Amino acid sequence: MRIACSLGSLLSVNQVLECSEIISKTNVDTIWIPETWGMENLSMLSAVSNKTTTQKIGSSIINIYSRSPSVIAMGAATVDTLSDGRLILGLGTSSLPVVETFHGYKFEKPVQRMREYVEIIRLVLSGKKVNYDGDIFNLKNFTLLIKPKRESIPIYLAAVNQKMVELASDIGDGVIFYLRPINEMKETITKMQAKKKIDTTCQIITCVAEDSEIAIERAKKTLAFYISVGKVYREFLEKNGFKNEIFNIFDEFKKSGLKSNYKFVTDSMLQSLCIAGTSEECKKQLQNFCETGINLPIIQFNPVGDVSESFELLKKTFLEE
């Protein structure tokens, strides 16, 4: 079974690199590096590529508002060269609060914007002169000065709502899911694959500990955070079986912040969205996710206690044959 690992924002730069070096000695398919408002993604991908030799490296995700499509294409070509052709370019729209509050851009036309980004990036990476006339972007006489390692770099689209799922199916080499209930995801993947075969991945909040309850509490806190700050996840989960939980979690967040709202994450919600518990429990939970039709489960490392010890346990649980 292919398996991937995401080394996220809960880690320092050095911890990401240390974990990547450990992963380099395993059969992990891909190391995914996120970008929120901490580590810059393309820099980290370059550094991670230097710590590995066989694993693919992926951005999960670069948002399509904080950089122009040409700059993303330039960055992708550079990282792909430095990694000897191992890059997967994961793109997403991020969210209105991040785009407008942190970056100062208008969060407009996300689906059309994504379509044009993908078209432009592929044209740039082809090495040909780019003249592009779109609804959002107009480029004239752009040519990449360096020769890309590959003329075609796989592009995966992060998708939550139906229009982006359809776009990923239409133009993507793969799709990246996140916080998608198991039953709904199985139905969605079945429909997607009937239309067109693409690589389906899902990043899964994962907490492993010797004490199951400690792991579960850590996972609930992470899940509650994303629900609290991510309107797109709240709205999606409200429509897909967790209306009461979303109301309670967000209502408590508005009252007291993140201190205690994780207590409103129910066991059924956790089991449908996350992996948490002892090693044996987590292995069984991973199998449940794989049965949805996911081609590549992405284990999102959420450290429980000491980072080094926690990652060693995660490695033993998932990353060793």
C-alpha cells in the first residue's frame, strides 16, 4: 500500500528536516509540506528534497492568491530541478480570511482562478512562449529562462466543495481531500473515478500515543481548531452529518476560544475524520480510510508530547513494513 506523510505547521523548520531525513530511510511514497502562515513552502520543499533521495515531495497546499501563476511555475520548475524530478504541485484556494486578511487580496472567483492557474502553469512549464488571454489573467510573451527538469509536473488540486471536486476531476492529475467524512468520501471518490481515473489522496489528522485517551484529546484539539477557523470546513461538515457538533464547537469557540471547545468533538465525528489512539487502534482506523477508495492516504503528523518520541512511534506504526 502506498502511504504518505505530512509534516505540518506544529513542527519547527529543523523538526521538519529531521523527520524528513528519518522518512528518507523508509518506503514512504511522498512527503507533503503545508503552507499556512509560517514556513514558506517552496523553500521548505527544496530543503526537504536535500534530505531525501527517493520520496516524492508535495506542496499541500500552495494557495493561488498569494503568488502569481508565473511565480508558482518558476518555483515549481526550480524545486523539481533541485529534487531531480520528484515534485508534486498541490494547489488550493485557501480561504477568505487568510487571503483577504493575511495577504490583502480579494477572494474572488476561486474556481475560475484555479482553472487559469493550472492552464498557465502548464504552459509555462512546457517551455514555450506564453500568451494567455483569460477572464482573470492576461500574459504576453512570457518564457521561462531555465529548462525545466520535466515539461509536465503533476498538479493536484485541494478540493472541498463540489465545483472544485469537479474541476479537480476535469483538469487535475490528482485531488487532495481533507476533513471529509468517510462515507461521503467513498461516494465522492466512486463518482470521480467513474468519470476519470486520477490519484485520490486524503490528508488525515493523525495522533498516536501509548495512551489512547491522550492521543484522542490531541486529535480533538486539532480538529476543533480547523473547524473554529475554517468556515469552508464548518459549512461542509454541517451539510454532511455533523450539524449539531459544528454548532456546539463553534459556539464554544466564540465564547471562550480554543480552550475547551474540543470537548464538543464527538467520538463518531473523530472516527469519521481523524486517526487517533494506540498503534494497533490507528492501524485499524487507517484501513477504514483506505476502504473509501483513497489511492494515497497522507498521515498528518500531530505530535503527542515530545516530538522525536512521538514521530518514532508514528514511524513504527505506519511507515515501517
